[in-house]
Amino acid sequence: MAKFAKGLRLVLKIVAVIIAVLVLVTIIVANSSYVQNKLVGMATDALSKELNTEVKIDRVKLNLLAMSASVEGIKLKDQQQRDMLKVGRIWGHMRVLALLRGEILLRRCEVDSVDAFLIKPHDGPANYQFLLDANKKNKKDKKDKDSTKHSAFKFDIKDAVVNGIHVKYNNADYELAQAFYNHWRGKHTITVHHLKLNWQKQTKKALVKWHLDSGTLTASIPDFSRKEERGKRNENNPIRVDIKGLELKSDCDLPRRNTGKPHHGAFDDRHFNLQADLGIDILHTGKDSLRLKLTNGCVKDTIAGIDLTELKSDVTVSGKHITLANAVVQQVTTRLEIPKGLILLPDKEKGTSLSYYADSIKGRVMLKDISQPFAPVLHKFSIPLNLSVSLDGNGDGMLFKDIHVNTDDNKLTINSMGMLRNLKDGHKLNLHFEVYEMKAKPGIKHKIINQFTVKKYMMTQIFAMGLIRYAGSFDILWKRQQFRGLLNTEKGDIDFNFELDGINKYVTGNVSTDSLKLGELFQLEKIGNIDCSASFKIDISKTRTAIMRKQKGGKLPIGHVDADVKKIGYRNINMKNIVANIESDGAIANGDVTLKGSLTDLVLQFSFTNTDEMHKMKIKPRLKFGHSDNKRKKR
């Protein structure tokens, strides 16, 4: 037995040596130049036949021990003989028996260094169109041929890695740093690192360069091809997409629009620097349909001041129709909820343009949240406002309907409608609002004014007005704002119409009243009700005001007022036919009141330095003889 065992061990050693020699010989043969050249020819023929174009390959390597193969230096030209595609290396783990049958059956794959040049002219076919045509033809041929005939390529990939892809498509550049694919336990997982896109867009004033970086994108896809997974695509088994570190940037090599203008918002669509994280569940996909749920999202641009901390919505796409439901937009302390919305995308065939609408938008708004991007003057406005509104619009404007705004204590309520026109031309842009009713109760007026870091004039008079109601309209135009309407107060009604000229830096306008308790407003006991109209022009230039303040100091606005008084009460006497003029240099306001007579005018000259202490003003009476109107009559 001992001799038999010893002999058996000797035989096994000899067999092992023979197997090792055979394997070694096989590896040597497989890596010989003859076999490699043969493999290059096989791969070239297979690719050329499959892609219907000329394909060149530098090298093919076969490793029988690892059951893997690699193809290096792949080049594919378009039909104009331009290099359309270059691939540095493709490595695959495959089944040898399938290769011997003339088939390439891949289980794992790696692709390195892909460079593509794609062109799609406006007036002709794309340079890759022949590949699409060949693919259609191959599909048709496969249907016509015997079902036993198959393509040389078969894929059953469980893992794949792609490194370094660059695609030039017309004027846009696409780059992909790395992507992974894995199929495990009924789940397809795709991870994409830094898919980048660069493109340019010419505007009226500048060439804007755009850059998009996907960050890290991960998609988890159930294997719906398996019998146990069929028909199970629902909210509990969706395609899950997570995006971390998405970036969208734009630059035009020009300063931001608010450079040197601290009171202008930082929002500038030529200078975006957005970062975003998004989570999406895809519930259904079809030929022209898509249903998904944006489960979470946040978008920030620290320079512009955009800070959306929460984004949610159910989205349904059917052709050119996009329906939103249960949408939420949260910006720090501002929250908007949109129960339903619809977006209609442009359709060239039907000749329709972009349009959209949303019903019953409700929200809790803190105006300071939009101060940095749009209105720095609101940076301290921390009074929460409750808002409801419906809107619809298109590419040129918006219509705001059923606007309602109120504070928590209802001391401020506003009901209005508005419209935004000429969105495509900033110089013709017009934001118009019709205010049906605004009501401000005592206490809220001071609270609102104190939200602004501006000089406060006539606060005593505003407090004395008590409950204020307003109905009217206003327009926001290119560097102009216009306001008009009727102000109803406990001290009387005031009609007004004024404009803020942002170019010349003046406020001009006129006001009128038929019964204003002027004496009570300015603490002038001898003055009663007034029926008058007045025009005014106030300087709001900071530069001009600063020069005057440096010279004279003062707390008054700079400008002048001209008033025509039809009737005013003075010591229980109604006085008529009065003209008043006030001229203020910022430190002292000088004025005169002229009571016109048939032959003689009574002129009262006065001055004051503080609107809260007008009862201390000094008045000097004088007579003016020979009224100019009577002189003209005598002539």
C-alpha cells in the first residue's frame, strides 16, 4: 500500500506539471502576436459590422487565466472621415466558451479615456446620424432573419466603470470624471461623479458662459425585468435618484449689476453660483410621460443671497404638459405651498409658447429673506406676513389674482391684484398692482416704518392719522415708481399721485383733500379743516443731500411745495382763496401763505426746522398792495 500511495503521488505530480505546462503554453499562445493580431481582426470585423462604419483598433489582449480581454486604441470616423470617437481602453471580464463561438459575452467592463466629436448643424443631418440609421436597419433585419441568428455582442454586465469621458457637441462641452454601474440583488445602481457641461449664450450686453457640474449622482433602479418585480413600480418601489453637490455657475467677465450700488439687489442671471442637493423618486416612465416626486431639495447661492432650504413637489409630465401638486418652497423663514400648478412647454408644431398657472398659493412670508437678492432695503423687515395668491403667465409676463396679505394680528390687511409685463425687455418692464383695499390699524404703521433704516419724517402726523385705509394702484417701471390712490384716515381723506424718479433722483407729484384736519395733524390749535390741492418736488439724491447736510446740517427734506387752498378754517373763521408756498433747503423751511383780496393780499411768512414742532414756528404778517389780477383788469 505504501508503494501504491507513493506511486499515486508521483502520477499526480506528473499530471499537475503537465496541466501547468499546458496552461503556460496556452497563455503564451494567447499572448503571441499572431493570436493578438487574429483577435484584433475579429474585434474590428465585429465592431465594423455592428456599427456599420470603419473601425480601427491598436491592440487586443486576452488573459485566459482571468477570463478577461481588453481592447486598446479604438478609433471611429464619421462619413466625412473626421475622428468622431476615440476610446483609450475597454476591459471586460467575459466567458471564454462564448468567445470561441464568435460571441462576446461581458460580465464586467471598464472603459477609459473616451473622446467624442459630435455635430448637429441647423440645416443638415448630424455626423452620427448614420449610426442611428444603421441601428434601425439592424433591428429591422433581425426581425426579418431567422430568430436563431444573433449579434456577435451579448451583454450580461454586473459591474462597469467608466473613467474620463469628453464629448464636444456643437458649441457645448461635456465631461465625465467617473461613473460606476452595479447589478446586485435585483437592483441596478448607477453612480456618476462630476458630469460637467460648459456652454455659452450671447445676450444683448454680454457673452454669458455657463457651467454645470452634477456633483455625485446616484440612481437606484429596481430590476423590473425579473418576474417577481414586474408590475411593482409604485411609490414603495420607485427609481431613486440622489444628487449631492450639484453646481450651476454663470459668468460674463463683467462686474455684477449691483457693483457700487449697495441699495440694488445682488440677483444677476449673468453671475449665478448655485449649489444644490436633490432627492427624486421616479414612479413611472413612458414614451411621452413621466411621473416623479421631488422628495427633498435645497438650493443656495451665497453671493446672490438665494437660500432655498426645502423643495418638494409631485411632478407629472405628459407630452408638453407638466403638472405640479403639493409643492413646497421654503426659504429660511418664508414658506410657500402650491396645491396645484400647470406648465405648458413651447410647441413649435402647434405654434404655442410657454405658459403656466398655479391656484391658491398660500404662504408665510418674511420679506427679509429676499432682501439680499432683490431688495436690500428689506434686510430688517422681520414682520411675518400671511399670503394667498393665484397666478398665471407666459414668457412675457404674469398675472397675479386674488392677492390677500395680512399680519397675524390683522392690523394690516391688503386685497389686490397685479400683473408683470414685458419680461423680455428690462427697459419696458412694468409691474402693476391694483390695491382694492389696504387697512392699517394704529400701531402697525410705526412698526412697519421701523423695519426700514431710513430717515423718518412726519412720524407724529402718521400716528395722528389713526386707522388708515387705502385704495389705488402703483407701477414699478424702469428706474421709476408711480403711486396713486385715495388715502382715507381718521383726520380726513387725501388723493395723491406721485412718482419716484430713479434717474434724476426726485419725488414729484400732487395731493388734494376736501376736508383734512390739518390743525390736529400738526398740533396747530388755531387751524381747522382744509380744502386744498398741492404739488411738490422733493430731492432724494444722497449726493446732493450730503453736500447740503455738510454745509447746513438739518433734519428736513430738500424740496418745495406749492399749494392752492380753496378753504381753511382759522379761529372758527373759514378763509378762502389762499396760496401757500414752502421752500426747504434741508435745514430751514421758509414759506408764505397769501390770502388774496380784491386790492390787497395778506401775506403770512413763516419758517420751521422740525415737522414735529411746527406749533413753535414763527409767523410774520405783512400786506401786499396792488393785486396783479386787479391791475390786469384795469388795463
